[in-house]
Amino acid sequence: MDQPTPLLLTIVVFMIETQRYGVSLQAVDRIIRLVDYAPLPQAPEIVAGVINFQGAVIPVINLRKRFGLPEREPRLSDHLILGRTLRRRVALLADEACGIETVGESAWIPAPNILPRTGYLAGAVKREDGLILIHDLDACLSLDEEHALVLALTEVPAS
């Protein structure tokens, strides 16, 4: 009798400060070096600005603000992780993109088992050298933030 194949999760791993984070590879379009982004007046606080990527206006999400981490000036070595939520494309501002990892089901810890009431995390992956916190892109913006972002984006002139 065949054993069931263990569930595998493929994630894009990135750093903010000294913590490793990840997002599902399925939600990621590409990773690019930081490009200049324009401020977006009236946008939610976690939106650092917007970029024009291949004709699409994409909000840049400052995960430092989302996770309550210290602010710092953007660096040329920073990366943008371009991904998709159920509602829109977003660019996550990361200190460094580390690569892609495939992990097994046994390494997965659901979010409620780590930190209750952490709506922005889907869970974590246990590694010998620490945890990788898995970010839930669909929970990236609250409904209020999403609404404010939609209003702010209506003010952006068409390219």
C-alpha cells in the first residue's frame, strides 16, 4: 500500500532586520531590486508609496510598520517582492530576498499555535536555525486599509 505523499509548501524567504519571513511562491510574481517609489497621499500608513511596474501602479507595503519593527531609510540593496492578493498586486519591501525553500508539512506550525491574534501570519516553518514566519498576503491590508488605498489610488493619474 502506498504511503500518502507529505504536503510540501514552497515559499519565498526574505529578511526584515534579523527575522526571516516567507510568502507562498504561488502568490509571488517576481523579486526585483528596490526602485524609487512615489509617495501616495492619503494612503494607509503601511503603504510606503507606489511603483509603476510594466504599466501597473502597485502599492509598496512597508512590512516594518505592519510588524512594529524599527523604521530605517531604504537602501539600494533592498528588494521588492511583487505578489498578488485576492484583491490586488502588491510589492513587499524587504531588506533582502534570500531564496526559495520547499518545506514539508511536519515543519509547519499554524499561526494560532505561535501567536494568537496575529492576523497577518499564516504560520511558521521550524528550521534548525530558527523560525521562518509565513506572511499571509491576503491579510496584508485590513478592510479599512484596503478601502483607504482604493481611494488614494483613484487620485493617481493614468500613465
